[in-house]
Amino acid sequence: MKSLHVVSRSLTLLAVFCVGFLGLMTGCQSSFFRAQSPDSTEALVEDEVAANLVGKWALPTGLNGQKVEFIGLVNGLAGTGSDPPPTPDRQALIDDIQTYDVDHPNEILSWNSTAMVQVTGIIPPGAQKGDRFDVLVRTPRRSETESLRGGWLMPTRLREHAVINGSTRSSLQLAMATGSVLVDSMFEGSDDEMLERRGRVLGGGVVGKTRPLGLAVRSEKGSITVSTLIGKAINRRFHRFEHGIKKGVATPKRDNYIELAVHSRYRNNLSRYLRVVRAIPLRQNSIEMPVRLERLERQLLDPNSAAKAAIMLEAIGPEAIPTLQRGAVSEDPEVKFYSAEALAYLDVEEAAKPLSEATVEPAFRWHALTALAAMDQVAAYDELTELLQANSAETRYGAFYALRTRNPSDPLVTGERLGDDYFYHVVPSVGEPLVHFTRYKRPEVVVFGHQIDVRPPKYLFAGENILIKGTETGELKVSRFQAGDGEDRHEICPADLNSMIRAIEQLGGGYAEVMEAIHAAKKQGDLQARVVVDAIPRTRRRYERNADADVSEESESPHFQSANPIPEMFSNKLDEEENKKEGQKRPRLEEDGSSEGGFLSTMGEWFGR
């Protein structure tokens, strides 16, 4: 009996030890293992959680743009092309042309209606097969081509190039590019000869291979067990539907790699998606949660830590909604914005109003519009519709773009395609008349306001062959003159912008001709409307905190940028690459008449916070 008593006591001690050990492993707040003070308890809870976030175990992959390029041929030039010199690029183009069973490629290259060009594109992160992206075309150095205006890029196979052991190696074909070339001088309003020899094909690139996003498990921690644990934690927070079947977004592929499907709410903000994923705890203990939420709420209500706290709360999920709702009614604009932004990605209706108000601040504008586009709530639609009346051209076009991204079939933003060249939209607006042209993703004219009058001009040109004049009856006569023996054509239309655009289209004019006509009408004072090109948000916007705010030495300066990277919905990877190569950002005239600069953030900065 004594022996049995000893064994019983041994087993009891062993059980106590196991319970205590499991308490440490799962984060239980046993007084046996933890200090008694609340502050100490909170610190231990937060330290354990921080050590067990997905981001401590894995790094994001696939968030960089993939540069693809090759030599291409532009056709259809009005005598401004040239015969390229005998170079390796010319031979590469000839070899490529011959794969299409084209006879006499050298003869084609000698025509003054063709030009050899360098074609470059950036396939965005998370791109799916069949997605479209912009491509840049430019003539090589020492080219005798005078202009690419009016040209058409022939089908061009784009590849990735890398220098390996001193030799340039090319990948297999990753994308195809073709389409109408819009020279940069059109958008810059300049006669610069260099800009005539450089242009872009909006949406001309087509992705040939899906680019997956993923997480790379740190090598010293990689194992099947760890990858599975991370995948389960992510799938508890995010799921998707595939053919009507609910599935998690994370799929462990190897002991050191987890593939991530993009959750639909984050499809236009992949950088945020990866930040939230990396903030997901591997375990969420119900006992610890109230303490953690209380601590995060204090951080959220402090402007110096609000951005990071909002991401952490968003990663927790629905349980964090009440905490974020309290932040969304804060008097502090930073706290209010970051709280509302996180609520938007949790699709909470209360986020809509503060996000709409945040668009007044340029540093927050593109983030707010992207978050509103991510919401399914009617309140978000109502706020975006209201923003179509804003004074800011960026806000008005940004709201239009967000509405179209949210639901392309919405009659308010559907518009129509004029010819095969560009999209045309007329948006009801009681604000100042505004005409917006894009040089990003697709050629598009958006007119804000109905019945915008055009004063009948003495004359103005829309390209080389179209002339617009006023008639004695106060209408517009739009004429297209044909070279040689071709018959000239004329259209008489009312003196308003919509009628003028449609008359140009009837005579065969396209995006370039409409843009030139409207710019000329504005310059001559015949059009009383603002004319803006590419009014999408830019980086380097600064929000100025209250000068009287209490800022500690450890906190950021009162002048700072939004703590989040620019969303993909407004991120122009092609221009970012060009700006990086040229060492500066293309200056752009702002609404207050000043120009702005820019910078290219590294992923390490965003994910190292």
C-alpha cells in the first residue's frame, strides 16, 4: 500500500508539472508562473504573442514587380520611322519576325512607316494569367526615327532578362504585348522630340503565367510542422470560395514555403494583405484576448502607434471590431483614419463616413479610396458617389475609379467604348466641369458634368487631319482631310463637348485626336472646364500633425507620410521603374500650382515595422 501511495504522489506531481508546462506553452496566465501585477501580466502576454506572430516565422515573397522586355516593331507611322542600324537588337527582331512566317523582314524594317523599339513592362505582384498591364516603348539610342505618334506595336514576346556570370540570359516568354502607341508628348503637353520617340501602350501587355504570392519560412525554422502550423493560423483568419467550396487561402507547399491565394477584399491592396497576414498570431487564446485587446486599444488611441495597432487588430479579426470602432470616433485624425481603414477591410459599415472625410487629406486619400472600394456595404457606395462632387480632381477621379473597381457593371461608371481606341464616360456632377484623361491601365476620357459648352472656335486642330471650326449658326463643323485623292469628310454638330467628341469619333479620330482637340480648346479659352491628365494619387504626400501635439524624442517627426505603402489600385509600377532609373520623379503640377517629388519605398521598410 505504501508503494502505491508513493506512486500516486509521483503521478500527482507529474500532472502538476505537465499542467504548468502546458500553461507556459499555451500562454495561460497562471499565478504560479506569472508575476501578479497587471502591467507585468500584460507585458508577458504581449511578448508571447509578438514572438508567435506569423511574421516572426515567415517573410513575404512575390511582392516585387517583374520586369519583362524585348525588341519590338511599331507599324503604321506617317513617314516618321527609320531603318535601324545593324546591331544585335536588329538581328533579334528579325529572328522574332521570322517566327511568324513573314517574308523579307529586312525590307519591312527599311520602310519609313516602321520603327524598331525597346518594349518594357512590369508584371504586377499577384498577377493572374490573362491580366493586362501597361508597356513602355522607346526608340533605341542613335535611332533616326522622328516620332512614334499614331503607331501600332506589333505582337511582341516579353521575357525576363538577367546577367549571370557576365552573360545576359533570357527567360521563356512571360507575356505578350501589342496595341496602339500613345506618345508621351501627348500627356506632357510638350513638343520635346524625346517625348515623341517614347510612348506607352495602355493595357497592352497580357500576362502569360500567374505570379503567386507566398510566405518563405525562415530557413532556421523551416519544417513541415511549422509550415502546417502557419497555414492553419492563416486559414483560421482568411478563407475563399473556389467553385462554391470554402477553402483557406494558405497552402503549405514545402517545409519552407507557403503559397497564398489573395483574399478578395485585398485584391487591390496586396501589401496590406501581407502585412495583416504576418500579424496573425499562431495561437489566439481566449483567456489572453481581453488583456491583449485592452493593450492594443491604448496603442490605437495613441497617434504614434495607431497605424501598427490597427494592423494588429485587423489581423485578429471580428473580435477586434469594437476596439476599432472606438478608435474610429476619435478626435485625432490619424487614430480615426487608421481605425476606419482597418474596419473597412473587416467590412464594417461605420468605416465609410470617416474614410470619406479622410480623402480631404492628401496623405490619406488613396488609402481611403482603396478601402472604400474594398467594402460591400451600401454606405461605402453612397460615400464614393458623393465624392464625385468633390473639388479635388484627384478625389473625383479616384472615387470614379474606386466605383468602377468595386463594380464595373454599375451604370454610373460603365460608360462606352468609342471605336477600338478608348473608353468614354460622362458622370453626372454638380461641381466644376472637369475632363480627365488617363495614361495608366487603359485609355479613358471621363467627363464630369453634363452639357459642357464649347465656344465655336475660329479653328482648332485634332491631330494632323482633323480641323474644328465654328459655323455662322453657332454650331461646330468638324472636318477630316484626306491625303491624295481621298474624299474629305465633314460633320456638323452642336457646340458642346459631348457632341464634339462624338463627331471626332465619327470621322475616325481616336484618343489622341480627342485629347489634342480638348487641350487646344482649353488653351484658346473655348472650353470652360478643368482639363487634367492622370490625376491619380502620388507618393510623398505629407500629413502635418498639430504643432502643439506632444511628440516624444522616440516618435516620428510631426511631418510624416502615411504609415502604409501605396495600394496597388493606384500604384503605377511602370512609372516607378522609370523614375528609379532616371533618378528622379516626373514633376507634376498639383492643384495648388506647386510641383511634387517622389520616392520608391522598399519592402523592407514596410514589413520591418
